[in-house]
Amino acid sequence: MSTARHDDTVALARLGAAVRQRLEADPMVHRVPDDRAEIFAVGDFLSAQECAHLMAMIDRVARPSSTYDPDNPVPYRTSYSGDVDPDDTFVRMIERRLCDLLGIDPSWGETLQGQRYTTGQEFKAHFDWFDTGGAYWAGEIARGGQRSWTAMAYLNDMEEGGATVFTELGVNVQPQAGALLIWNNARPDGTPNLDARHAAMPVLHGVKYVITKWFRTRPWC
């Protein structure tokens, strides 16, 4: 993948610094102790009732997951996913809490997406940042630019499997209902972070539910 500097580098560095400072000042936020990537966690970000409500919403919209590399012959994302209704008052409340936590303008966030993984399903190692050499980049830079931060909340405990693994760091996060995982897709200098490569490991038993919100460097449309 191309990791060349591009127009969003300065914006990524600026936003990264602002969110980092905000999260590190929050006593409810824990930072994963590895300087190669900025990864934070918040326990009990969502209540049991909120998790149940979101899981029901995901079941209504879940479809086979798509990728930004549809021509890849390897089925590396085998889950089901779907955007929840951005105009739903409950969804707007959850998104507002996420944006308030990170201090990012809500207009810079993509629509909240739910994902459901059944037994055997996974998302192989990948990056959330966009390849600026990819055919899709011209469209993405026009609709909000590069992805900056990712916020992902687990909606249920897992019986077996389904961990989030940062493959370059050896960091393994087991799903825990209500917990929120946050990471910066860029380095402090604003360049794409190769150490932010991560995977959703195969579910071995049970069903895994998560919600994910990706943030850009300017208003997303």
C-alpha cells in the first residue's frame, strides 16, 4: 500500500494531538502501554440495555459485509454489517457521546455501523486508513478525506474467539459487553500508522456484535 504524504497529513497530525490530549486527561480512559500506536479503552461505555437495543438494530440491517477492495479473491471480511439509522434518536445519543468523548465534530464522523460475526466469521488483518494510491481514494478525499480515529464498542461478551488483535503489536483485546476501544489510524506526524494493522479473529462459539464509528479529517458526506 502507498503511504506517501498527502494533503491530509497536517490535518491528521493536528486532530491526533487534540484527541490524544483529551483522552489522556480523562480518568475513565485507559491507554494501552505501547508507543507504536495510540490505543485507548473505556470500560462500561454502554449499558446492558443500550447494548441489547443496538444488537436488535444490527439484526435488522445486517447484510454481507463489503470492503474497499472488492476485486480481492480472498474472502477476508466474512461478517455481516449495516449502517444503523442516523436519524434515530437513540443512535444520535450514542454518537453524541462518542463525539464528546473524543472531542471531534459530529459532522466528521461516518454513519455508525453495526457488525455481526457468527461462528467462523472474521475480518482478516487490515488497516482502517485509506490507501491513497487506491482507485477509490479520489472519491474518499472528496467526501471527508482520510480516516483519522476509529471508535469500536463491543455489545456482548464472547463465549470463545472473536478477539481484536493488533497484529504488529501483539495486543489482543477480548470482547467485553459495553467496552469501547479507540485507536488513532495515523502516527503523531500524520502519516498512516502501519502498526495500527488489526484483525477480528474468527468467532469459535457464539455470535459477536460490535458497533464502529470512523472519523475523517473534515466533514463527511
